[in-house]
Amino acid sequence: MKWSGIFIDRDGTLGGEGESVIYPGDFKLYPSAATALNLLKKTSIPLFAFTNQPGIEEGKATVQQFEQELSLWGFDYAYICPHREDSRCQCRKPQTGMLLEAGLKHRLDLKDCAVIGDRWSDIAAASAVGAFSILVMTGAGAEAQQKLTTLGLAPGLIVQDLLEAAVWISARL
């Protein structure tokens, strides 16, 4: 498979603790996440972070703080929805705004992209644009799997964590 981009969710996919939001500076990657990101960087496929961060709208952090953090971890680009769930914006997952914006800006065929996340909204956004979706069972993965079943959606692949997803992608280049 020729991947034109890989989109990765932050909270629950890269690291974090349960349902609580952890802001830049205090956020810790899962033990295997740095290895996974390094493996994906070696593929030369552009890495895109895409994340809902309503704390930005609430003044708890800034877009720049998230962008700096994500850049330090090796992401090429960061797409961040700063809005709360009730804002009805087009960028907050499961809406497709972040994926569509990245697709236009970077001339990506989203059908040739992988989306990796732990929430049903990550998988729903990927499905809506025709991207290949990978559900990780870290974070909210188990809950997401149940919700996706009720929505009639299925990820393209279910893996234990980001490292397993990175190995799977790397093996198919």
C-alpha cells in the first residue's frame, strides 16, 4: 500500500490517563508510543496529529502549546480542533474538517491515508472520507468498539496499541 499520510489522535492513542485531559507539559506518551512514532518517521510518510482539544476554547492551553508538543514527538503537521462539543463546528471529530483541510493543503488523496485512534469519532471521521481506519485498544478503545458496533461502523483494523499499528503499516509499504 502506498500511504500518502498517517493521521494519529493524541489522547488515548499516544498516551494519557483514562478520560482526564492532560495538557502539554504534563502529558506522557505510552511506553511504546515513542518507538511507534520513530518507526513511522522512518517510512517517510507524513505524520499528521489530529485531535479535539476543547480546553483551548476554555483557556486551559493554547494551540501553540499543543503544536510544540506534537512537533517534539515527530509530527510533521498538527490539526487541532479547539472547540467544545456543543460548538457545532466542522473540525471537531467525528466531523471531517481537519481531515479535509489537511487533504486540500497537502494534496492528499484521503483514501490513501491511515487514521489511527482510540475513539469512535476517529473511526467515524476516517470512514466519512474513505480513509483506512485503525482502532487502538488503549485509551477508550474498548468503549469505541462497542459504540462503533451500534453505529454499524467497523474499523479497517483493530490493534492493541500504536506500536502494533506502526508495525502493521510499515510491513505493508
